Amino acid sequence: MSFLELKKVTKIYPNGTKAVQTTSLNIEKGEFMVFVGPSGCGKSTLLRMVAGLEDITTGDIELDKKIINKIDPSERDVAMVFQNYALYPHMNVYNNLAYGLKNRGLAKDVIEKKVNAAAKLLQISDYLERRPALLSGGQRQRVAMGRAIVRSPKIFLFDEPLSNLDAKLRIQMRLEIKKLQRKVGVTSIFVTHDQVEAMTLADRLAVINNGIIEQLGTPIEIYNNPTSVFVAGFIGSPQMNFIEGELKNNKFKTQAFEITGIKSDFDGKVILGVRPEHLVQANNGLIKFNVDLVEKLGSDNLVYGEIKDKKDLLCYRTPGNEKINSGSKLALNIQENKLYIFNKKTGKRII
Amino acid sequence: MKIKPLQIIAHIILLLGVLLMVVPIWISFASSTHDSVTILTEGMKFNLGDQLSRNYNEVLNEKGGWSEEVTAGKMFINSFIMAFGIATLKVVISAMSAYALVYFRFKLAVPIFWLIFITLLVPLEVRIFPSYKVVSDLGLTNSYTGLVLPLVASATATFFFRQFYKTIPDELLESAKLDGASTWRFFIDFLVPLSKTMIAAMFIFMFVYGYSQYLWPLIMTTSEEYWTVVMGMKIIFTESYEGVAIPRTAERFAYIILSMIPPVLVVVFLQKWFIKGLIQTEK
């Protein structure tokens, strides 16, 4: 029996937009689940349905063995961290944390104990008297988290909470959220469009596209075995290279090169996928490649260019100590078992 | 610091504006400190006279009106009750109706809003006969309720509150909901404190509006017990000294000066809130 269960949940807006198509999902107690997908894919809607801020069109949501479809958000025992934090601007940090507890009618000394404990955990004890306007972005973020933690809810919901922070702070807060979730052990759902965030935070990942969960699994599973072109392209940075071609008699064929011995009976148009990190240079490599541009990241070089005789763009990743100049010609091979072939029509993985 | 010519011009214009505002008040004040006879023979005065305490004392304590019962003091109390009642109720009702219009997404919210807005075209003076009929049928003539009630709805304030509430991010409401705030609590704990400055501003406007009502109290009241200051300006001290036909001009000036004090006090007092709210920009 799972802790949170979505049973054939859908969301259709009054104007007919299908935001979430029939979705079923189980989340275990203490699990850190991440919803990732492009903007407008329905991931936030799904989260808000769990929170009770959106009605469910059909289906059931069950939390801790209780169907919560009709239960008021305040009684669902969930806490949410919003993208813009939604701190109460007219209250100081202490009252921001205490407000939810006050509404639950807790005794004053109990509230004080809980707020102080949460503040200590998040290292915001020094700012309790301040108003949110006087806090930095990172501090506000902590207060927003504190407001969620202090109520010790059954589930934490995070709605892209890191996207308002600058790059450095984002990475720092990402680590802190992960550490904190481990420490507190509360079941969490985290919504993001950033695949790096998704990969690093998740125990399990749900890649969502057009209101459908395209793939569900641990980050490594999804990275290694994407089931569709969309997932393959979305997870991994830089993006997977896609080369269109044809598959016939176990042979993948484009104008530029051929790959034989593919174990599939499929006959028709396909897309070959290969990650930039799975390409290697070889003297008589399969893919002839003209370098246009090299991005030097220090630890790695990202080499961009065109495949010879075929105008497809390609990205190739090499260690940073390797010297490659733009304009040079390379020959690349694909590492063994590291190529993916997708059906061009359906986008589904063939092999 | 270098002073630019543009700044000098700006200051001259501002000073002219100040003079335009202040000089008439000064003349009224200076004239109120003279004897009525002096003003009658020499015209209005720029310098101070020696009759200040006598004139003001007389204005505040003399019983006037047809029945010789109402004093200026009583009229001030009436005006204050009326203005305070109007301002308070206007702010409360407008804030609440704007809350309903913005946050309760019922079907007719937009048409109802426009209906409220249209009432701007129908001020009290236009609908004074029907209003009088309603109030008199309710038996509210000659009462504070009757003075205040027909004026407590405000399209302007509703509009301002509505615009303000619309700028408050939805997440705040959602977050409050998850924190267990009821509909009523959200209004009291969030919208009211967040719109403090708006409330202060609206209160000032509406207080001055209520205080300067003339036609309505004039029609509404037959008993001198409910006369207001602005009405009194027309009516009081129009009689001459017994026997001698000297208009009591000095006393009337004193009365005018006194009548200006309450709205000025309200502005000065609430201005602190006003500025406090403006400096403390809350995001």
C-alpha cells in the first residue's frame, strides 16, 4: 500500500484544455519524487491537485489510506513551497512560520518551540524578527521551507522553488533541500523544468509531457534507458544527438554512414540517438564530423559541428585537456551498446 | 549644490500655489480676530486684531438657530459623527465588496462591478428625492442613521480596493489556504494589513467628503439638534445684533476657521500612516 496514490486522475479545464491526462502514480512514504517536464506540460497542475488548489476532474487521490478529493487544502495536511515563495509580506519571519500553527489552534508555547526548532534547522534563527522584504533570496527560500517544515505535514510539495535564485545559490539550495528531506524524512514531490535539478534531487523521476507521464523511474534508469525520443532528449545535458535515417534488414542507414548488426526487425523511418558523452574518436571512425565551435568548460569540451554529407548538428563531449580547434575534421565512433533507436512516427524506443 | 534655473522656476510656481491656498485662509483668520464693526467699516483685515478670544468664545458657546438651542459645539459633534460614520462605513463596505468581487469568482462579478461603477454617474444630488423618500419612509429623518446611511456605498473606493487586491499574487491566497486561513481570516489577516495605506487614504478622502456634505443634511434634518457645521455656515450668525443692523461678520469668520480644523486634523493625523506605508514598500 502506497502512501500517496493517484488513481486514474485527469484534469480538464472548463475551456476544454486537457491539462492532465489519465495518470496513475504511487509514491512511497519518505520518497523524494520529482516531476520534470517542459513548461505547460501539466506537472504543476498535477502538484496543485495533490495540494487541493485545483479540482480533480475524474479519478481519486489517496493520501495515507484516505481519499482526499473533496477535502479542503487546509485539512489535507500538505505543505507547499511556491516558486515566488509567497511569504506573508506584512508579517515577520516568526509569524510567517507560526501562522499556520496558530490557525490550527496550537498553544503558544508549543508554537514557539516548533518555530524555534524549524528556524534552527534552517539556520534562520537570527532573522526571526525581520520582515521578508529585508531578506535575501536564499533566506526567503529558507523561510518558505521553514513554513512547510514547521507544520510537520504528511507531504511537502515544491513548485519550482529554485527557479528564482541565481545559479550558484540554486546549486547550494538544491543540496540543502536534499539533505533536509533526508533528515526530516517527509515524503516530497518536487516540480521542476530543470533536468539537472531533477536528476540530482530525485529518488524517482516522472518525466511528464503533454499531461502524460512519459516515463517513471530512478534518474539513472531514465538516463540509461529512455523509452521515447522526448525523454531521451529531455534528460541529459547537453542534449542527446538525434540523427534521422532508415532501418531495414538490421541495418541503420543515412546518406553519411551505415550501422549494421542492429538487433531489430523494424522496417521504416527511425531516429538514431546518441549522447555526446558516448562518442569516441577513432582513426577510421564511422561519423565524419566538421567542428564548428568548441565550448571549453574547463573539465570538459563540448564540440559542436555538422556531420559530413548530412546537415545534422552534432555535439561531442571530450575531456577538457584534449585540444580541438574549430575547423578541424574528426572521425567519431559510437561506444558499444550506447546507441538508441526510436520509431520516427511514434517516438517510441525500438532498441 | 548647484541650483538649476528650472528648479528656481519650479519653486516659484509652487510658492505661488501655496500663496493662493494660504492667503484666503490667513485673511479669514485675521478678520476673525477683529470687531465686526471694524470689518464692516474697513473691510477684511491682513493684520491680527484683539478680539480673538471674545469672537471664538461667542461662536462656540452662543446658542443659535431659530429655537436658540443649537451651539457651534453641537454642530461640530454632529458633523464629526456624520463624517466619521460615512468614512468608516464606506471603507469597510468598499473593502468587503471589492474582496467579494475579486476573490469569489461568481458568474456575475464583472457585470456587478460595472453596475457599481455606473453609480458614479448618479451622485446623491441626482437621486436626492428618491433617497429622501426612502429614508423618510424608514422613519430615519432627523437621526444620525439617516444622515449617514444613504452615503455609505462608494463606487470609487470599491474600485480602488478592487485594483489593489488584483495586484496581490494568487500564491499568497493559496499559501494562506494551505496554512488553514478561512475566507474571513484571509481578509482580516492579509488583505486588511496589506491595504493599510489604501485604507488610510480612502478614509481621508471619505471623511472630507462626509464632512463637506451640505445638501443632504439640509434636506434630512428639520430639528436643529442634527445640524452640521457646513449647514451652519449658511444659517448661523445671519441674524443681526438685537436692534442694531450690523452683520456679525467677525464671528462668521471665526466659525469658518473653526470649521476647517477637523478635516485638517484628520489629514495631518493619518498622513503619518500614509507616509509610513509609502516608505515601507512591501513586496
